[in-house]
Amino acid sequence: MITHPFAFMRLPYWLLTALDSRMLHFWLQPEHYLIRIAHFLSMAMFFGMVMLLDIGILNPRMTPRLAPAAQLMVRPLHITFVIAMVSGVILFLYDPVRVGSRAYLSPKLLLITLALINARWCHRRVYMPIMRAQTVVTWRARAAAWLSLSLWTGVMVMSCLNSEGVPKVFLR
């Protein structure tokens, strides 16, 4: 029998069935594709802005230009994150048994949690000094940027794997 590396992290089936609401499913069915589009677009926009900000922190030549870019991105970054989270929860509740029984949802949720903890920790120590046009980017800021890039990339990878799964060829 083939097992997924994250099978031990799956949400319990009793929880998934308790969250399942056929009424919500049928109510959302005509708009389901619009919610998916909003989710994917907001995830892509959020991830793109996070990448630009983190790569800017990692690149010493970008330091003087970071403050205006970061100030420009703060509000859209927060808006796209909220849209991605709300639409993601709605998509999960649309069919929790199918979505939650796949092996990559729990690692995705764990990576989101770790990325949010990293972002919260970095808010005052990394991002606020950068937005105030501090010209020196510390090694902590660079480490936080690497961690942020790694965690959000992991979220995107787990999202893709949870949508389609890993081909059986790679699970041997």
C-alpha cells in the first residue's frame, strides 16, 4: 500500500464529516468557480508581492529602493492575504471531506501558521525599519526573508499537491 509522507497529519475524518454541510455546498455551487478564481488570483498576487519584498531584502543593491516599494505594497499585501484566507476557508467548507482528506492540507495549514508567526515576529524588527527607509538590512532581516520565501513557497507547493495530488509514479 502506498502512503503519503504527510498521511499522519491528516485531519480526523469525524471532524471533516462534522464540518460537511450539503446545504452550503448546494448554495455555493453556482458561484464555486468564482470563489476558486478569487482564491487563486489572490494567492498569486500575495505570493508575488511577498517574493518581491523578500528578494528586495536579500539583494543589497535594492536596499535604497525598498522603502517606497514596501510602503506601496503593504495595503495590497494585506488585502490579498485576507481575500486568499476567506476564499480558502469557503472552498474548504464547500467540500471539507474531499479537501480535508487529502494528505497535503495539514502541512499547508502548518506552513501558513509558521509563515504568519514569522511575519508577526518580523513586523517590528524587519519590515517597519525597512518602511522607515533604514538603509542597512541586517542579517536577521535576510534570514527572515529566506524563511518567509521558504515557508510561502511551501504553502504554494502544498496547495498544488492538495489540488491534484502527487502522481503515483513518484510515490514508489
